[in-house]
Amino acid sequence: MKIAIAGAGYVGLVTGACLADFGHDVVCIDKDAGRIAALRRGEIPIFEPDLAGLVGTNLGAGRLSFTSELAGAVAGAEVVFIAVGTPSRRGDGHADLSYVHAVAREVAASVSGFTVVATKSTVPVGTGDEVARIIAAANPEADVAVVSNPEFLREGAAIEDFKRPDRIVVGVEDERARAVMTEVYRPLYLNQAPLVFTGRRTAEMIKYAANAFLAMKITFINEMADLCEAAGADVQQVARGMGLDNRIGGKFLHAGPGFGGSCFPKDTQALVRIGEDFGSPMRLVETTIAINEQRKRAMARRVIAACGGEVRGKTIGVLGLTFKPNTDDMREAPSIDIVRGLLDKGARVVAYDPQGMAAARALIEGLECGESAYDVAEGADALVLVTEWNEFRSLDLARLKAAMAAPVLVDLRNVYRHDEVARHGFAYTSIGRPVGAGDGGGLADAAE
Ligand SMILES: NC(=O)c1ccc[n+]([C@@H]2O[C@H](COP(=O)([O-])OP(=O)(O)OC[C@H]3O[C@@H](n4cnc5c(N)ncnc54)[C@H](O)[C@@H]3O)[C@@H](O)[C@H]2O)c1
């Protein structure tokens, strides 16, 4: 099939590379000409495991191409995916739909023949109606079926998620689109991935409902962790005991510094606004957002407490900056609030992250960066593990201690075992585990 994808970011690029790998003929379009020029040279503008290889193979095979000219790509396409950003609108938290609407206007001017326009961007309920209206108003002759096809991939495991999804949701209002979308995803359907057809508004709602629910699940276990600390229980054992119940499931039950990233913060905000617009408040989601906001800053206070209540003039080493491992994405990462909280109290903060340092330096004024975990430990009064990259899971604790000014380790991801760290002479703080708890060992699922 001939497929055009507007937006070559995390979602558009992964979608394009994977659909080309299924054998489709895919053109990815981005208005960022520098990004397109880099992609044409085979350079990948984002860090996502295995993406470079997949793009290279399909570029070489002639199934994948890149352009900044939308018109030509859309004119020849049977399906046009919209995969542009829908960030929080400045000031009010609504999803900013200006990029989606702009693509709709451009698509209207270029479509020829029956074309399915599939919105992959996360958009509020009713956006598909508006996209259809924009296209019809701009080009009354256009024969277009607008469908909702939300994306559920996780950064860091995006290709695996796209190729082996739990489900593919497609919201259609025009029956002709059902056959087209079935054909797009036929290779996955053969792999038994359930293709769930719904109405368009329902599909749009499923995406927000799923993200808000996961954000609530994380926030629930984070609050539970605080209660466990106060009551002398171990949150990791509580999570395991809960998660073994099939009705609950063990994923997204790892206590930590609060959720961040490119989706949960903005999507929970947007869902609250959608609820307000429909006069149907999303109170659980509102509370989730408030708890999470407070938590990120509270993590800085936790570090300060571990340093004896004062960090002015002290050097704090930070391990991990991205919102989760295996991505270079710094959007809404908890590290931003944590580092700022420490800088505000007069600390010097030196961080190391395998992929996120350039973006983090641009976001956080005053942040210094080191070249490795051991470099960051040099002369540090405390080390804070913020993002559980694999390379931080089995650090040489004796080497760290020898490098540090004071052996203080704050493990916000419960990667280490208390007894092991204590044996090396560290003062150790983790999340929701009483002193002496020993069954940590990196239970956190790095791919979440
Ligand atoms: N990142 C994720 O993990 C993830 C997962 C599921 C869903 N989503 C959703 O997918 C959408 C895209 O997210 P992302 O993380 O890929 O965003 P992104 O910011 O990485 O990429 C968006 C791209 O669209 C381009 N763009 C903007 N306007 C354009 C236009 N008019 N024509 C062509 N290109 C244009 C930008 O230059 C940018 O490269 C969002 O709605 C997001 O909520 C993201």
C-alpha cells in the first residue's frame, strides 16, 4: 500500500519504519527540513533502540523515503497518517491541536482519489470530526474517510511494541475505511494482534482512558510507598503481592520519583480539560496530577534529608536524567524538578545520562554533566539514582565510595538491595522500603 505519514518524530518515524518493514511503500513527511535531510543521510534524530537499523534497511530497499513536501506524498497515498505533536497548550493544559489542524488543511489541498486519513496523534474526543470538517471545508471534492488510530507504543521499546502490540484500535465512521485499515495492519493481524474496531470518538477516548489509568496506577503505588515507609512495610513486596492478582497485574506498580515523559503529564491534563468541557469532571485524574506534581519536588527534599538537611555548597551526583531508560526524551522528566530543587537550595549538581545530557543542559540552567557514573561520583556528597538505565544496575560500589566525599546513596528506583549497599558502608535511602529490606535487585521493568 502507499502510505504517507505527516510528522517524523518518535511515533511517525517508528510507524513509518515498521510499516515499510511490513512491505508497504512509505513516505515520512516533516516540516523540519533539517530533520528530513538528516534522515535521508540515514541519520536518526532520536535515540530509540534498533530504529537506526530498521530505517537503514528499509531506506536501502526503497520502501521508505523522506520529504518535507507534503503535497506530492499525499497525492499518491491511499492512507495518510497524522503523527504530529499534540503538546499541552500553554496556559490552560488543553491539547494543542494546531499542528493536527494544519496538517488537515494541507492534506485537503493535496488528496486525490479515495484516501483514509488516520490520526495517530493523541487527540481529544471529537478531533476526528473537526479534521473531517476542516478537510471538507477546504476541499469539498475530497473523498476522504477520517479514522482514529491511536498509538500505544512506549519509547525505549517502540519497535517491539509496534510490531507486537497488545491491540490495535481503529475508530471508523466510514465502512470503506475498515477494509483499508485492515489491509495496513494485515501482517500484525496474522500475528494475532487483536484489531479492535470502534466508533471514532470511542477510539479517541480509549487512548486517554488507557494513559490516565496507567498514570493513576503509578501514582497509587507511589502513595502506597510513602505509607509503607511510615508503617514499616516494604512497597516492593506489596506491589508483588498485589500484581500477582491477574485482575491487577504487576506492570506499572514500581514506586519511584513520579511519572514524567512526553505522554502521561500532558494527556492527564488534557483529559481533565476534556471532562470539564463535557461537564463530567475527572476527579481521580485531577488528584493523580496533583499528587505527582508534589512528588517530584518532594524527591529533592528527600535527597536534602539524606544529606543531613543541608545541601548548600555540597556536590550532588545524579545518575540518569531522561524520564525513563532507553530514550533520549527529557520531556517532563522528574529529574528536571529534582535537579532544580537541589540547585535552588544551593547545591552543585553534576549529572550523567547515557543519552539525555544535551537536552537536559538546555532545559536546566546551572546543571553540570560528567562523563560516567564514576566521574559524577568524584568528590560528591551524595549520589542520586533517578533513571534506571541498565548501566546503573550493577555499579562497582567500592569504587563509587572511594571516589565520593561522603558515602550517601539515594536510590529513587529501588535498584539496589539495602544490605548490599550497607555492606559497602553507604548510608542508603530508597523508596517505600524499610531499613534492612533486601529483595530489591532491580525489579523495575526498564521497558515500561
Ligand atoms: N512519544 C510517544 O511515546 C508517544 C506514544 C503514543 C502516542 N504519542 C502521540 O503521538 C503524537 C506525536 O508524538 P511524538 O512524540 O512522535 O512527537 P514529536 O514531537 O517527536 O514529533 C512530531 C513531529 O511532527 C513534526 N510536525 C509538526 N507539524 C508538522 C506538519 N504540519 N507537517 C509535518 N510535520 C510536522 C515536527 O517537526 C516533529 O518532528 C503526539 O500526539 C503524542 O501524544 C506519542
